[in-house]
Amino acid sequence: MPRKLLIFDTTLRDGEQVPGAKLNIDQKLVVAKQLERLGVDVIEAGFPVSSPGDAKAVNLVARQVRKPIIAGLARALKKDIDILWEAIKDADRPRIHVFLAASDVHIEKKLRLNREQALEMAVEAVKYAKKYCPNVEFSPEDATRADFDYLCQVVEETIKAGATVINIPDTVGYTIPEEFGRLIRKLRERVPTTDKIILSVHCHNDLGLATANSIAAIVNGATQVECTINGIGERAGNAALEEIVMILKTRPQYFNIETNIVTPEIIPTSRLVSRMMNLPIQPNKAIVGANAFAHSSGVHQDGILKDRRTYEIIRPEDVGAQQHLLVLTARSGRKAVRQKLTDLGYDLSDETFEKIYKRFLSVADRKKEITAADLKSIVEVELSKV
Ligand code: KIV
Ligand code: ZN
């Protein structure tokens, strides 16, 4: 039986921290409803103490989006937890997510505390949150730069205090896959109670490794992954939901892990988030970029036309994309141009096609891409000569 991986989407919290990406209340609800259609297990709807508007938006999501768990973020402070609880208490399944620094640089330089004080604060905060809500997640911030023994102690004590989810964040995208996988494995060995809770990971992309690090952690026993649509988030972003989900789905024999994600909803969700948050998607972005299923070289186009599996490891329709795109450029061969002409409704003799193809190549040498309109005018010019 495949093991289930829980998908915790933080597009509306960590993703919304991108400068200029702020959503208004109604937009937040639209995105949350789409995340529900996508099948995420948890929506982190916001950080209610950050502004009254965010608290209101989180509350709206909590009241109107029923299927996923609705989480909100709080620092390890009573005031944050009180405000968060007010915002999410109407959800069918609320979750309080508390975080506190675990690395020395964060504890000493940012919080101006020592390890013992930070540990006590974390434990008190989890106990306090637990009075409101049975479902409490704790994140030891900057875990990958923390002293490992101290990290184990924090995890053990916060589980004892009532945390039902422990999330290990690579807050500054510092770790590398092999090291992060080992950290998760060793943490499970050193703190056996991690087997009784949900063990989550949350990776940032500062070194371009957020997806790879998440996968390494999943292979080593993480049961929840935190991610965002299109990988948006602080600085270089967070692990991209669509990448993690499609890696697991594309290599089922290797991983034997399933998610609840309805993959044909991936592209619609990606486009919605991009549009609403004003964050364009790079064309070569894995899974959701405009070129992710576009083939431009003649050799590749020929292969695709014979059997799509030659150059396609994911069926575009499985992620909600239109069928693969054959982009016509000077690199395109006769087969792709012929196919496009047939799609456009032209039934041409071999002789006429050869003339058109010659003309196509000379236009394509000047233009980067030949559109359907370009191709039509090439054909019309050629046919008018007959
Ligand atoms: O990156 C991080 O450490 C976070 C935590 C609040 C989970 O976003
Ligand atoms: Zn984060």
C-alpha cells in the first residue's frame, strides 16, 4: 500500500510575504477555495496578528472553506495565539501553528534569549495553544542551523507539551538534500515520539534546493510537506507544491507515496495565483511554465508525433495543461509543419508543401517563432501563385 503524504499549502501565508503579492480579503477566499478544489490537506491561511485585515481574511477562509484543515501562524506569544484562535475557531478543523527560533544565531541575536529561555517559551506556547485547540503544530525556526542535540530536546519537549505536528523548517534554504534527509532520519531515531505525531518539513529555495530537500526528507520519513503554488515565498521562495506532487506521481515505483492532490487542478491553480498575486511564472518553470510541454526542435517534434512518451514524462492533461505544444521555429522539421498545417485545415500536395516548407524556413530564420497566423499567410502567398 502506498504511504500517504499530507500537503500543507502556505501560499496564503509564506507565499503572501512576497513584496507586492498581498491579496485582499475576497481574493484570499477565491484562492483558498481553489486550493480546496486542488485537494490540499491543510491551508495555512495567514498570520492573523500581522494585521486586522489578515485576521479578517483568515476568519473568512475558516468559515467558508470546509474540507481542508485551516491553520494560521502565531509567534510563541499569548497575544498572537489569542488573535489566531479568534480567527480560526469557526473552522471545521482548525490548527494553531506556533513557531520559535531554535538556532543560536536566531535565539541570541534576534530574540536576545538563551536556549533554556527559548525552550521554556516554546513549551509554554504549545501548552497555551493546546487549551484552545487539540491540533497544534510547532516549528523550531531555522532548525537546519540549530545545534542538533538542542533541536532534539525542543522537539521532544514540545511533543510532551501537546504538539501534534512538528515541522522542521529550513528557514534560510541552507541545507542540502543528503544532509537534510539524514537530519530527519536521525531526529526520528533520537526522538521516537515523532512516530506518534505528524512530522513535517518546510524548505526555502535560497540555493535552489527546496524541492530536492523536501523530497530527501520525505524519503526519510517526513509525513507532511509545506509548500506553495509556483514555489512563491520569502526571498527565493518555498518548495513548489506542483514539483513535489508530480515527482511522487511520475515515479510511483520509486517512492510508493501518494497525495490527495487532484493534479488536473494544478495549472488552473498556478495561473490563478500568478494572476492574483501579480507574480509571473518563468516560461521554463517545471510543471507549470508556458514551455513545460512545448517542443521546438525538429528531432523532438518528430519523436513526439510518433510517440509522445519519447519526450514527455508527464501527460500535459494530467496537470490540467493543454496537449503538448509544437512550437514552430527554424529548428522545426517537415513533420511538425505538416501536422500544424493539417490542424489548420490545409490538405496540400507534396509539391505545394515543399514550396511552403522552403518559404517557412526562410521566414523562420528571421523570426523567433512562427505563429499559426504567420503560417497561414505563408500558405496563402504560396497558393496565390498557383
Ligand atoms: O521559514 C520558516 O521558518 C517559516 C516558519 C514560520 C515555519 O516560515
Ligand atoms: Zn517559511
